[in-house]
Amino acid sequence: ATSSGHLHPATTLTALGGLYLATRQTSALAALTSASGNILRYMDALAAFTTSNPTLPAANPVTTTFTSLRLENVGFTYPAGHHPALNDISLTVHAGQIIALVGENGSGKTTLAKLLAGLYRPTTGTIHLNSHPVHDPTQLRAVSAVLFQDFLRYKLTIADNITLGRPDHTHNPGKLDDAAHKAGADTFTTLLPDGYHTQLGSEYHSGTDLSGGQWQRLALARTLYRNAPLIVLDEPTAAMDPHAEAALSHTLRTLCKDRTVILISHRLSSIRHTDHIYVLDKGHIVEHGTHSELTAAHSTYTHLFHTQTPTHNEPGKHVPNNMPK
């Protein structure tokens, strides 16, 4: 074939296939060499890290008492953010109060809650706990318990799910029962064959899965088991049915007796009886007051409230006789 200047089709295909494989292998080898080179650049840093014996600073003493929490001109910007998520936030929370944070999506409610609970450090401004500036977020985390709407579903037993609220303490059956009862988790736990020892998770052969509302009650029980003086509840009834939501909203003050609550909710009917309401918009507190004060002022809160309760008549608005009152 070579002497005639022509290649047989089978030979041609074989040569092309070999060339293709050789090209792929060469590319893979080049990529491996490049990756190895990138790794080698950090070998000195790895060696220094593994051989060093740094002296850690002494842990700051923390308190588990709570009398007040005050934010002064606090701002926060996410590391990759181009604009502040919160700006010039000033508010005060006193022991025993139920404070509500409301606003549209993206207004900064959850970010503010994470600052209050010590999960984020403020970019600007100062946070005071019991009238003392907070230099270490550990101080806030020591007095806080948090239930976010994207809570974790631990594929452990029901008892473990609840007692993870205080993983550093020995399990207390009395506290476990009390937390489950207050959160309404005992209503389904007692119906399961293994009770609190029920393994959760359909991945397990004998595992049991729960509904969204039941998981949320379990997460609430975990929050209550922590027995922290400051509780942050971010949409605590989002996965519950209307009856369970109404029951929890009416019993919230009793449920969290002697504790301070930061409540985030889009359902304004559940926060009308709170002690104080802060309305956020684009990272700013635009107004605050009680439900009565804010509705009387025909404020942003008033608009949001009437949007959710269209049958609620605005003060001074005439209602025709043929309209239900």
C-alpha cells in the first residue's frame, strides 16, 4: 500500500483511531502534570502547617444570662457581595420580649437574625450583649437557640434529633419529654413502635420518614431542648398545616415563657401580638412599633398586613351595607 501511494481503508481507520487515542492520552498526561504542579506549590505550606505548634489564645469567658441585646449602626456585607445586605441597623431587644422581623423576600430578615445569634460577624457597627460590646460571636451563640426554615433533618433517632440541641450535656429524659410536648412532637412520636428510639430516614431498612410538618416540630423541640434564653425562629410554621400554625402562634408566649424570641414570619397574622415589630426593606429598618401603632400610621406594614387580610377594613374606610363586616 505504501509503494502504491494508497492506504487501505482498514489501515486508515486503525491509524486515525490510534492517533485519536494517543492525543487523548497526551492531553490527560498534560492535565495530570499541571494539577500535580499546582499541588506541589502548596507542599511547603502543608509541611509548615503540620509541623507547627501554634499557641491558641485563651477562650473568652461566656455568659449564659441574657438581659438585653442592642445593635448600634450595624451593617453586613457578604464576602462576594457588591452591596451591603444590611445597613445602619439599630435596635434593642430586652429579656422576655417577643420581637418580630418582617419584610419582603431579600429585605435582610434572616441575615439580621444570624447576626443576632452570633452566626455572622457584623461588617460595621457594634453589638452589645447585656450592655457589653461583643468581640467574640461565641458570646451570642452561648445564649442563643436558632430554628431556621431550612433546618437539618438528621437521619438519627428521634431522641438524638431533639437532644442535639445540647450535644455537650447528658441526655435528660425529663427535658426530652418536655421539649417534645411543647413542640407538639409527642403527638406522632408516641404512635411509633419504638417511640423516641425510632430510627429516622427511609434509607435505613427499618427507618421511618416524617412529613414536613413533623420534621419541623422535631426541629422546634430541638430548639426548646437547648433551653437558651434567646430563641430565633425563622418561619417556624412554614411546613405546618393551618391548624397547627394557628395553635403554635397562639401559644408562642406560653411556649417560650421567660425567654426572649426573635420571630421572622411572612404570615403577619401570627406576629400581630408580638411586643415590637421591625419592618425591613432592602437592608434597612424603615419603621418599627407595635401592631396597633404601625397599622394606625398607614405604614408599609399596614399595606403588607392588608394585602394578606383583604377582608380587613382600613380605619375610616366606608363599608357598604351589603358588604360583610
